[in-house]
Amino acid sequence: MPFYLVIVKVPPNDAYIVSATRTPLGKKNGSLKNIHPVDLLAGLLKNLTDTAKVDPGNIEDVLAGCVTQIGEQGANIARNAILSAGFPESVPGTTVDRQCGSSLQAAQFAAQGVQSGFYDLVIAGGVESMSRETIGSNIFPDRNPITKSIEDRYSLEGNWFSQAFGAEQIAKTYKLTRDNLDEFGFRSHKLAFKSRDHFRNEITPVKVTKEVEGQTVELDLDYDEGPRENANLEKMRSLPLAFNGLELITAGNSSQITDGASAVMIASADGLDKFDLKPVARFRSFSVVGVDPITMLTGPIPATRAAIKRAGMDIDEIDFFEVNEAFAPVPLAWLKEFEVAEEKLNPHGGAIALGHPLGATGGRIIATMINTLKSAGKKRGLIAICEGGGMANSAVIELV
């Protein structure tokens, strides 16, 4: 008797975003420097479950992005944040490092768990206190993560891949001038400061202590500290170069060192019914790509193409785009490739003004994208983030 194997492709479950929030972003050694990064993330976990009126014990997992996993951010910060938030000990957590896209990757893993039927209710997010755990402090000079075979392949001569060098090479490839980069940095500050009230819709305030007129006071910080009200293009043009041997990259056209956290609650259709939740959006598609680790930061371009293709859409069906402003050449090169209207790209500024708390940025951008779509009465947005080591991830989300 013949045997037949029939393979049926089962469409994935929808992964819905119930809510997305973030802390205000604090400048280096600013208002958030005295808050332990575990507690920074824990506050958001508690806020998400309190706002949704969900018993924290029903959260099946917490996935958190964090890049500098050492010291206060070591030993699985996701699990420590769960315990700090007062969640039941039964709630597990894990920490993800896909460099600057870590919390977007955490959301992707969480959503894929929902799509596969493994999760009904999960939280993804991320945290980085760059004031307390300095970028690169988990890379020790006597224990280089770059092996001899990698050095030989890329002629590194013992050096780590340089993101700033990659940004400059991209600028030169796409014929971007120092003026182009500085003007984009100025745009970011202008848009972000103008959007201060808009951002409050996505921010969970954080209690901080500050010196006001010689007295220490406690207040709720509900705005980002990075955007400059008095940003001056001529001053930005006069800033010194930030890296030896480079000709274009300055502090004014690069992302700021920043403290912050983000969190996103994601549910299946069954989870929405079971816990009486209303979704605000759903994930249409994801992508993750690798690119040349020397130029490194071109990844958002193929990641965008892959996410749009997987969503079965054309780029003109996307209403807004958020391409992380790690350095100004990254979104500017992306813009040259896709030729979308500039007003659709980072319409409220980006990391040059707001800052880039590495492990938290992806979740921050998810919250910002949802806020932007809702306020503009639009439907679909695409997020793309370049990453250290020559990678990028992207996601298409759609309001429901």
C-alpha cells in the first residue's frame, strides 16, 4: 500500500501588541544615572501589567535586550527585573544581545513565540544604563573577542570593528557631505524638541531626584533630556571631529550616550480573549540580515527590503519609517536607496536628539511608531535598526 506524505503550510497566528511604553531617555550622567538599570526596566514591567489589569503571574516569559551585560546589567537582567517588579517567581526571563537591535530582536522572538502557538501573553523590552555601565566595558583588552581568523579575514590587526569608521565609509559611498550630516542632526533636534508633548503619550514617567534652586526635590521625569531647544546649525558645523582619522563624524551627527528602558506586551488572539485585552497593533513581518562588518551599518537597507517582501507589501504602502539614527549617514543612505518622502522618515526626530540606550532602542522605536501612527491617523510603519558586527533587523507593524 503506497504511503503519501502531505505537508501543509499552516499560517502563523497573529502576534498583537497590547501596549508599548518606555521611560524618558536620560542624558549621560543625567536624571536617570542614580537609578539601577534593573529597577529602570522593572518599573515598566509593573506599569504594563497594572495598566492592562493583568495578573503578572499570567506573563509566560520576559525577553529583554541589553548590550553591555556586565556588572549591574549582568546575570540575566530580564530575570532580575522580574523579581524587582514583584512578579511571581514562576515568571521566567532571558536577556538578548543583538547589539543596537536587541530589544527589537526580543520583540521578534516574543512575537514568533506567539505566532508558533508557544505563548499567549509575553513581554519584550530592553534596558541600558550607559551612565552606569560604560559601552564596551564588557570587552576586555586581554580577552579579545576577535580571533586571529577574523583579523586575517578583515585585516583588523587586533582592532575591534569600528562603527564610526563604517558610518564614514557609508557617507563617502553615498556622496554625503559634512553639511548633509550636520543638517540631518539639526533636523533631529528640531523635530524631537518640537515633539516633547507628543512623546508623553508613550512615556512612563520615572521618579527622580534633582537639584532645583539649590534644593533636592523628587519629581516625575516625563520628557527626554537629549533634544536641544537651542540647537544651532552653525555651531554643529563647527564641532570638532569625534574620532581620530575620520573626516565627517562628530558628536552632532551621531547618537547620544543615553540611559533608558522600553517594554512591549504581546499577545495571541486567545490571549486577548482570555485576559480581556484590546490590541493596538500587530506585527506584519520581521527580518534580520547580516552585512559586511567593516562598513557595518548598511544593514537597514536589505533588512527593509526583506521585511516588506515578507509582508507582501510595496514600500509605498508604508506610512512612516523609523530608521535608527546611530549616525546620520545610516538614515541618509537608506533615504537615498528608497527615495521615500523625507517627512515620512523619523518624523519626530531620532537617536541623534533623543539618544540611543543600546538595549532599549528597539522597544523605544516600537512605542514611538505606534504613537506616531495613532496621532497621524495612519496605519502601517516600518522600523529598521543597524547593529554592531554588521547586522540589522526590521519589522513592519500595523494598527488594528
